Amino acid sequence: MTVMSAFGTFAKSKARGFRRARCPGCRLWTELCLCPDYAPLESRLRVSIVMPSTEANSSSNTARLLGLWLRGTEIYVRGGSQGPSYTSERMPALDAESALLFPLEHSPADAALGGEADGRCVDSAAFGEHKFRHLIVPDGTWAQARRLARRELLPLGLPRLTLHPAWPSIYGLRRKPQGVCTFEAVAIALALSGELELARQLLARFALWNQRQTAIKQGGEEPSLAWPAPPPHPALALLER
Ligand SMILES: [Zn+2]
């Protein structure tokens, strides 16, 4: 692809994105909106997302989808103005069943097992050991989420749940993707804590949203409701082993 044609694609997708009305919930074009088709799902866990205000209105943000599709999800926006769909509190209330989900570093066990040749994902033993019922998840770009975790969440002394970096992601809407996005991380954590069927449904919705949002962003052929459903999320094959 030449520089000129790359620029042309970018300019076209930008213009197209601005021209079309988007659903305030899923942020897809209104004609592609997934909201009426998918009611919120029940979980035995509560999820609290802590995000910077720059994420609150980003169409590529995936934590918002958890707010739509997972009952018991609260979104805490740090700094700046908050939208009507977010809680007015600044930080989640913690209890003995709260745990921090963030890949700051891996446990010695993970590091020792991470190089397995068959690519099997190994997760922190914490998933089995802790009877957590409340996940605290920092969101944003990796730099923002890391800063949030280090400055505000780690000092709280919560048990930490860490996903191995080998977990596969289909999310490619950000310039520097690193590992799974927030939505995928929460879905995988739910599956690992015993809610596999819930994770299956969440990841199927996510794959569909991701297919449409990616097509909107990239330009080219317009996504339509007639498109075949995307393949199952690759994390499911690992979770179902
Ligand atoms: Zn929608």
C-alpha cells in the first residue's frame, strides 16, 4: 500500500465515522447497534471498572460494553466530566471479597510455566485460592491503566489476579495493543472463576461488536447486519480444555 492510499483510507474512514450517527450505548452506527438484541447477563461477581475520563466517550472503549451486558458492573470515571451512564462515585467501595484484576507482573509460578511449548495458558493460582466476588479493573490505554493501578489501586492492598500474557485477543482498535483488552480480561476471569457459559456468551457478543467496530474504523467495505457472524473467540478453545 502506498502512503497516499493509506492516507486515503484513513481520511475516508474518519469522514464516514463522523457522518453517521452512533448508538450512545455500544457506539456502533445506529443501524448496526447491538443493544436491543442483548439483555444484560447475570453473574455471581460484581465488576468495578475504574477509568480515566478520556475513555468515557471513546467509541473503541470495551469496558462500556461490560456496563451494558453484565449486570452488577459499575464504571467509575476519574477526573473530568462523567456521562449519565456512569456512577457518580469516584472509587468503588471495597470489601473482603474484592480483588484487583491487572497484569502488572506475573507470579513466580506463572513465569516458570509461561514458556510452555504448546501455548497453554497458565493463570495465577489466585483464581482458585481467593473467594473473590468483586473484581476491580483499571481501564484506559495501557499506560493510563498501569498508572491508575500503581498510584491508586495497588496501595489498597487487594489480592491480585493476573492473566498470563499468552491469552489471545481479537481486539485491534488501539494503536498499541498489548494482550487482552478490558472486556476480554473480565470475560476470561469470569470463566476461570467458574462462569464459563457466561464468558461464552459475553465473548460471542464481543466478537460481533469487534467485527463491526473494526470495519467502521478501517473503512473499506461497509459492515452490514447480513455479514456472517465472526468465528468464536480464540480464548474459548483454551477455556474449554
Ligand atoms: Zn447500541
